[in-house]
Amino acid sequence: MNKIVTIFILSILSISLTSCFKWWDEEKSAENKDNLTTNEQNVMNEKIIVSWSTVSLNYIGTLEDWTEFDNSYKRWEPLEFTAGAGQMIAWFDAWVIGMKTWEKKTLIIEAKDAYWEYDESKKQIVNRDDLSSFENAWYKLEIWEKLPTQFGMLTISEANEKEITLDLNHELAGKTLKFDIEIVDVK
């Protein structure tokens, strides 16, 4: 019976010491983490993007002539999407795979891989009277006006008293795009 009592007492001591060392270890880890720089903490918290990760990133989109066409920093709202789910331009989606939180990268996407080459056959001439519903909804039927349709936004590329030319190309079609991106979060 003395052996059983001894084993019982040793078990209790072992549990008590383990708890004590665990508490001490957690305290030291917290102290060490508080002493790390922000960059060192970011490295410890890095997450790598894989397919189906939810990615939040900031970006500045520019054309070859440095004209800015979009900027998430100005909206104070990072872009969020699911990597590999086809929600983004194909190459954009592929290039973020493997990136880590706070990593920065510049992506250059050729027109054919972004919004395709500009296609003159995607222009359509219509009778101005056929677009009266847009005028009734306070849209001006003049050059560069964008009209919302079930096919997306259509841009008026030419206009006169009788006819309107609608451009079905995406506004960035035929343009090489440059994105400076910074990964903010990965889930």
C-alpha cells in the first residue's frame, strides 16, 4: 500500500510541477513577444497564400504610361477575394499563390491576359431613339458616357443626332496593367 501512496503523491507532484513550468513558459513567451519589433512579430504571424485562401490586399493599378486606374489605399479598403476561385484576372490570381502576409510584389499583366486585346468588332451603331429609356433615366447620350446594361457597362464612343456608337470592350481592353500589391491578411 505504501507503493500506491508513493505513486499517487509523485503523480500529484508531477502535475503540479508541469503546471508551474507551463505557467512560467507562457509568461516568458509573452514577455519575449512584447520585446519583438513589429516586423519580427509580422514574420512570426506570416501566413502563406494557397488555393482557396481568403486574401486581403492593397494595390495600386496603373497603365504603362503610369496613369492610375484604381487604388485600394485611396478607398481605405483592401480588396478581398478567394485565391484560385477565378474571382480575379487569371494571372493576378496565379501570382498571389505562395505570397505571405505583408509581402509586396509588382505584377505586370499583358492586355491579352487581362481584359483582352481591343476588338473593333465589339462596337455597335444603334439608332439614338432606341436608347430613349436611358435619356428618361437621366443618362446623357454623349461621348464617354457609360450606360449600365445586363451585359455590363457600355461606353458611348461616338454620338450624333441620329446614331450612337456603343463600345462593348472593357475600358481596360488592349492595355497592359501594372499592379503594385501588398498582402494584408490571409485566412
